[in-house]
Amino acid sequence: MTLRVEKGGLQTTIQGRPRTGKRHLGVPASGPADPLSMALANRLVGNAAFVPALEATLTGVTLRFGSDTHVAVTGAVAKCMLNGLTVNQHATLAVRKDDVLAVGAATCGVRSYVAIAGGLSADNVLDSVSTYLPATFGGHQGRALLDGDELSLLNARARVALLQTPKEFQLPMLRAWTVRAGYSSETMDLDNPERLFAAKFTIGSRSDRMGIRLEGETFATQTSGQMPSAPVFPGIIQCPQDGSLFILSIDAGTTGGYPRVAKIARLDLHVLGQLRPGASLTLLERSDQDAIQELLEKHAYWQPWLPDIRDII
């Protein structure tokens, strides 16, 4: 039971569960850049949240199915066509052998997620099949998919119910984002740190799974953007020497030598995967305690549709 990649697009990878407990070895988490959208796609085809699925970036992906199965597409707003006919995102789609699904270019947001009933077979490295491009391991030969690649399906004929994501659980894709954030280890190194939460940033073109550059406002630090390397995590906002802030994303390294001036709250980390160059971003100040309380409230909101939400965000 196979799946043929007709058009791999700009960067389509297999992603699954993040790698945890490996940061002391210099191994980042990897996994889906927007785990909530991937979980929604998997939910529609009867899979657990981190069953291996496809993450397509900006330009989409085209797939030909080698057997009957079910599929779902979530994430970035994109035109989806099955055998030339428009189909909906956030819905379980029944596909037949030799059917072709084309997920078009993202018109809002960045990453589309394509889940197949039963999931995809992929290379397991360090307890995860997620593709980690900088080190070329996991996924399919450790790389982005190419035209003509053949992928194996784990259980294509898995029985699933035909579902639609309820409207209240369909994530909005925006051109102006607000994420909750708080002060971090070197916040006080900044001149006028309160500007962090008054500024309106623009997502820069230098944005990928490693990190996201924020443009429009620059900052000065007492350390001139240099310090001894220290542990960092996805969601940390650093201030390099040029003063333009940089948000570390899912594939960022485990240590960094720039001041850590802010941190995105855990409950909004999934938004990083959909921050499109040119979109605007505002940081909404939250204390650690407020962020924890709002995370618990977010878990309670999502649990009726995604019972394993605590593992997802």
C-alpha cells in the first residue's frame, strides 16, 4: 500500500511525535511546526495526534494514492482538489486507488497537514519518525519529499467515520496575529524592555522551521547581542547584534549565544508554524502564572474534540 508524491512542493516532510528528552545530546524536538493543526487532521482519519502525517509548506503537495483509504487536510488555507474537483479542508475524504489529491498553495498561513488513515511509514531515529532537516534524519531519508517519491502506508484500509471538524475547532488563519508572551532570562538587558509589548512586528522573509525573524522594530542590549552560549527552547525570543528579534522555532538548536529577551507562552507555540512572511505580530504580555492558567483553560476548551490535547500543546 503506497502513496506516490506527484509534486513535492517547496518543502513537504513527514512529521510525527517530537523527540523529547534528547536536548542534552544536542537533539531538538522537531515534529510538526503546528501540532494542533496536525492533530486535527489525524482526528478526522481516526489516528492519534502524532501518527506520522505530511507537513507541506507554502506551495502545497500533490499525491496519488495506491490503494483505497481516507485522508484529511487541515492547517493553512489552501484550495484542495480531488481528481480535479474541489473538496473541503477539515473533512474526512474517501479516496480510491489512483485518485489524485492536490493541496494548493497556502493563501493564508504557511503549513498544510495531510493525514492518511493508519499513518505513514517513516524512518525512526531517536524514538521519533519526525524529519529533522538540518541533520538529515527521520521521515523519508531525512529530507523533504521529491517528485516521484513512493511512501508506504501503515494501514490504508483502516475503518474510519466520515467527520468534519466542528466550526469552533477550526483554527483561524490570520494576517495579523497576537501571541501571549512573557519576560525571559535576559529581558532586563534590553533598553526599554516594555517596548516588547507595545511594538507591532512584521514577520520577515528569513523565517523557517529553525526560527522566525521579526522586523519593524529593533532593540539594543547591554551585552551588544553577545553572551556565553546557554540552553534555549522553541518559543524563546533572542536579540542578536543587529537588534532585530528572532523567535526560535521547532528545529532550532539547543543552545544559543544571544540574549533571551522574551518567551512565547506554551499555549500559543503552535501559532509559530503558521506565521507567514509579511504578516504582523503583536506580543501580549502575560505573567508565568497567567500563562499557566490560560493553558489549562485552553486544554479544557479543546478536550471534547481532542482528548489528548495535553500532549499536543
